[in-house]
Amino acid sequence: MASGMATASYELRFDSGRICLDLLATTHPEERLDSVDRLRAWIARSGLVPAGTPLVGADSSWLVGFRELRGHVDRLVRGELATRPADVALARVNAVALGTPPAPSAMRADDGSLRPRLHAPPGHAELLSLVARDALELLTDPAARASLRQCEGDNCPIVYLDTSRGRRRRWCSSEVCGNRERVARHRRRAALARA
């Protein structure tokens, strides 16, 4: 496999429309939260914390906690899509959501504008609480819930929020799964033309 392809398949994705769904996307096409450094990168890029927030307390227990919550959110979201209640997962997500989220604060930047920051470095349970709350808000908002879609790409498990015009989005990413579908369609047509 070309190194560019290997790198591209391993990039963190933030195109599902919600933080909780972006967390679910960290399992495909392979485990993307495979180290504490990757988890720190995901937390920073997901918007859970303001840019530049130090995540000094992050350790392997954080990795375990985020993966565990990811599993519960996955069962809950997929259960809702398939109208198969996942009550054990719901109970766990509800329990995690009870945690106190990080306290927001603001600081004055050099140019005089206000910039977001957190009152104190965020803890593991605080950040997990934010993700769990995002999942609960998503699934209890009828309009958002109605916009949940499973990617139609071949063997793609990604779930995303369809906010497209006309609500006709078919793939998690037009550049990834949509492109694969277009290439496959082209190959089928070319094979038929040769036959």
C-alpha cells in the first residue's frame, strides 16, 4: 500500500456533524485512538476544549474511558437507527453525562478580544461528560435524530448527521465513500462496454 494511502486512511475525521459521532468514526477503517497522544489530538481537534488547552492529565485511563464510552454511544445510536432499544448503553451514557463538564472561562488576547479557555485543566470525567451529553442531546432532539444517517458506502459503518440541502446525502464523505462508489460505477460501465 502506498504510504500516502496508509496515512490518509489513518487521519482523524471530523465530518459527521456531532462530536459524539466523530468519536464513533475513530474505529474505521482501523482503530484511530491507539495512543494517548492520538486521544489528545482528537480531543483538541474535536472542539471539546478551546485551542491550546493543555491536557496534562491525559493517560492510558483516559484512552480506556473514551473507548468504553464510544462503545456505549455506538450501541445506543445504532439501536436507535434500527429501532432496537439499547437500554444498557443508554443507562451507561446517562451515568457518564451526570459528570460536571469543564467550567468555561475567557481571557483577554493581545489584541484585546476575548478568547475561550477553561477555568482549570479538564479532567477525564469532565470531557467524557461532554461527549455523553452531546449523544443524549442528539438522540432526544427530534429534528437532529431524524437527520441521522448510516453511510451507504460499501462496508462503511460511519453514522453522520445529514444537514445537506434536501437531506439526500448518501455517504459519510463524498471524497472517500462517494468517490469509491463513483469509481466502482465507472468500472462496471467500462466492463459492460468491453463485454
